[in-house]
Amino acid sequence: MSSPFGALTATVIMAAESGTLTGSFDLGDGRIWPIEGGVADGDEISFRLDRDGSPMVYAMSATVEGDSVNGSASAMGTEVPWTMTRGS
């Protein structure tokens, strides 16, 4: 995901059970952002990420398509696309 503060790259762990999405984004160097308020509805997911050390909260939504996820992230009046791909 790119943002006004630069590109963000993370290792992501997600699990969906009974409509609830849980997990975290590991940005390296000990920076881990837990998924908050996660919802999984069919191939649609949504959740929030609280950026560590700042008041910025990303509202994330996406569609899961096989091994890829494509969606949008919004924070502070800005919306950017984001993607991720299942690793091995």
C-alpha cells in the first residue's frame, strides 16, 4: 500500500471464522499492527489498522480473489488502493 508517508509493505497473517476476521500486519523492526473490527463476508473483508504511535487509523476493505486481495484503504480523508498476495 502506498500512502502520503511512503509505501507500506508487511507480512500479513489473517484468519476468518464465523464472519470475524483476525490477524496482524508485521511491518518488521518489531512493528506489528493488529487487525481491529475485522469482518469477513463471503469474498469481502473489512477491518481497521491503528498506525503505531500516531492518531492515524486505516479503514481497509477488499475483495479476496483466489490468492490475491485487492481493495482500498482510507485515512485522514485520503483513499489509496492496496493489494496483497498469498505467499508460500
